[in-house]
Amino acid sequence: MTNYFLKRGLSAVALGFVLATGAMAQSVVNVGAFGADANQLDPHLSGGGQDRALFGYVFNGLTRFPPGSMDPTKIELDLASSIDGSDDGLVWTIKLRDDVPFHHGYGQMNSADVVYSLDRARNPETSGFASALAAIESVEAVDDTTVTITLKERVPTFEGMLANPAGGYIISQKAAEELGDDVKAAMVGTGPFQFETYTPKVQTVLSAHTGYFRGAPKLEQINYRYIPSDNARELAFAAGEIDLFYGRREQDWVERVKNQYGDDLDVLIFSPSQSRMLHLNKSVPPLDDIRVRQAIAHAINRDEFQVLIGQDITKQLFAPVPSGFLGQASDLPRYEFDQEKSKALLAEAGYPDGVSIKVPTTQIASLKVPFELIMEQLRRVGINLEVDFVDHRAWHALIRKDESPLVIYGAAPFPESDAFLTPFFASSSIVGTPTGQTNFSHCDVADEEIAAARIASDAAMQLASWEKAQQKIMEDLCVVPIFELMQVWGKRKSLELGYELTGTLNLGPPITEATHFAQ
């Protein structure tokens, strides 16, 4: 195992240049990620968007979404060969594949690796996703290829919890223990590509894992480059330096690059959409009066958001659960755009001359731009938002301390209803409490239904509970759903992904063993 990492004498940048020229040009793909650097090269710690696509190239879970899909009804086996649950849904026996090698000669994947990985992923001291696996009571190895997972309570989609890239990846116990604090320690997986080098603020280099259990990749190398500037990524594509890159989620950009690079560029627009919802803190005046919350809801013109952000990359949203998520309800109270009704509701609530609300919000453009339109729409009906735009990190700290009455927020979690309902609308998740998560509205009207869905014994009961929960949330107007913003990437036409891309929880198009350049 002395030569499996690239020699220090040849930098990752230089190696990428050598392999990307001449006869090997079509075997190397250069990816333009949006971050200035990796967040943290550890699949159990980092939820950063700049890392999630990379992790998808390197790791497998016990189950998975098919490449290019995030449909929870299509989850399939990955490292597991079978999964069987007890009648009460609390004990699960998982048989593992016996033909899965780890990268760089670290041996065959077995039950000890699964126990180690899941225990690590559910430990708050070693994972950023412990809450997502909090329902697990224990993970035990029965033999080399059998694992038993015992739950504290039934979860809505057990197979989905194992597939979720947030914490569900299996790493090599031997590599993690042997390499210790080395950046490589948590990056030894079983996927089609294996970690080679990391150059801070430049790139991470992966090579083909020729022993991949689904077959050797058609590509030989991935250079995953960190390019924070939208313009720089586009220029790098135009110069032939990158082949797949994070685009700009703006309609003008989509239309311009299609015209400018149309012969060589495919614009990829796919799920998960990132919802934009306005959470209303109903515990503080004047939002403690439902008539004021209704006035806000009727003041929102979703058509204007689509014009501002873009028809191709947005969808109007009317539910507290995004489209495509298992259990999203359609028969919900709607508060159609009606400025006169907004003004009448404000007057009825005791504010005939309007009302002012102080609000801190973020400077980050993806949230600031739509919030500025919210400000204008509310101003038209007499609601004046006195806004303090603050640093994004500082804003996150403020809203988690319950210091903002109006919170615009976006999220793209696992695509089933509980992933939104529990953290955003269960009373146990109210911010500023010991178990607080992201319930900025102090919503407490749907606890019974949210809990019932989690322990439902059949799918119909679960769906019915989720629908009732969403009805109560919208009746009480804990939140005003506004729109969904899709993922946008650019791809060189000659790069064949090898699957149909409709969505991916890794937030970037998967590069699989089938991905290749057309000749």
C-alpha cells in the first residue's frame, strides 16, 4: 500500500493537465464546484453543497436512489443484498453483498464496516447528521455479512434513511483507524471513484476504482475543482478547462449560455428544488393575530417571483412540503393574491394605517433577492418591514435564537414529508428550546398528525396523517410557501452521463461507472 496515493513530486494540478491532454483527453472529466474550498472531506461531517456531489462519486450506502433520481418510491439495494423488517418495524435484518472491495486495497466491505460507519454517523461527536439517525437504538453485526439495526421508534421510510447521503455512507473502518487524522482517513469508500489527492482551495483528484462491484468506470479520473466565482466557472468551460459545472440559478443566465454555447453546452435543470418559504412567528405581535398572517399570505404574488427568478428554474409552491416529496398534499387552504383583502384583514386586526415589523435577514443573494420582493409586496398593502441585512452566518445564529419574526428559508432534505414536517413544524423543534431545530414559526398545531405518520403501520395511514398535518399548518398559517428553485448545472455535450437526470440528493449530477465522453 505504498503507492496508492499520488507522489508528492507531481502536483494534482499538473497531473490533471497531463491526463487531460493527448490520447487520454476523453478519459478525464473536470468538474467546476461552486465553493472556494472543500468544507470538510468527511461524508459523516460535511453537509456542504460543494462536498455532496464529490461524496456521491466515492461512496455507497446500504440502499440508494437510482442514478439521476430522487424518487423515494424507487429506492433500491446498494451495498445490501436484502433487507427484512419485523412486523412492528423496529428490528431490521440486513444482508450485505460479499463482493464489494474498498478502495486502495483496504479489503472487502463487511458487517464491521457497516457497524462502524453507522455508529460514527449517529454519534454527535463524530457526525453532523446524528439527528437524522436518532431513531437508531443499536447496530449489531450478526456475522460478516449480516447486520441487525434496532430502532427506538418506527421511521417513515427506513430504507430511505439508509440511502440518504446525509450520514448513510459506508467507510472503511480499517482505513479510518489506520490513517487517523489524515485527510484520507474518512475518504476510503466503495464507490466507482477513489480519493487520490486534495489541494486546498484548488481541487480534489479522484481516480477510477477498477474493482468497483458494478464494473470498472469508463472514466479514468475526476478533477474536482473549487471555483467560487460564477463567471470564472463559465470562462473555464469556454476555455475547455472544465466539462461539468455548477451554474447560476437565474433565468437570464440560462438563456444567455444556451445561446452563447449552445453547440457545446447542455443546461441541466433538475431536482431537488430548494424551497423558499416565509415562516411567520405566531408567538410575537403582530403575527400572533392570524388576520395579520392572512394579510401577509394574500399579499404574496407568486407570478412576480417567477418573473424575477425565472420561469424555467422555479415552480410556484402552495404547500409546506415541496413538490416531488412523498406525501405532499394538494387539497390545502390557499391564500390567493388579493391586495384589497390584505388591507381589509389588517384593518380588521386593528392596523388600518398599516404596521411595521423589524426583521433581520441574510445578505446572501439567493435569499436576499426574493426577500426584497417580499418587502415590496408587503409594502403595497401597508406592511412595512424594517430590515437589517446581516452576514449569512450571523443571520443563522440569530434565527436559531428566535430573534426574527419573519424567516425566509430554503431546504432540500430527504424527499418525504416528515423531513420537512418534523424539523419545521413539530413543537419539539421550536427554535430557542432544548430540542429546537428550524421551527421558526412556533407551529404547534400538527404534532399529533406528524407523530402518527412516523409510526403508521401502513402507507395509506401515513399519507393521510401527513395530509392532515399540512392542512392544519396552512389553516393556522405557520408558513407562506412561495416558490421552489431548481438546481442548475452546465455540461459539455460530449459528456454522456449514462442515465436520465431528473434529480439527485447530492445536488450535482452523479458521475458513475457508466459516465463517459462520446467519441
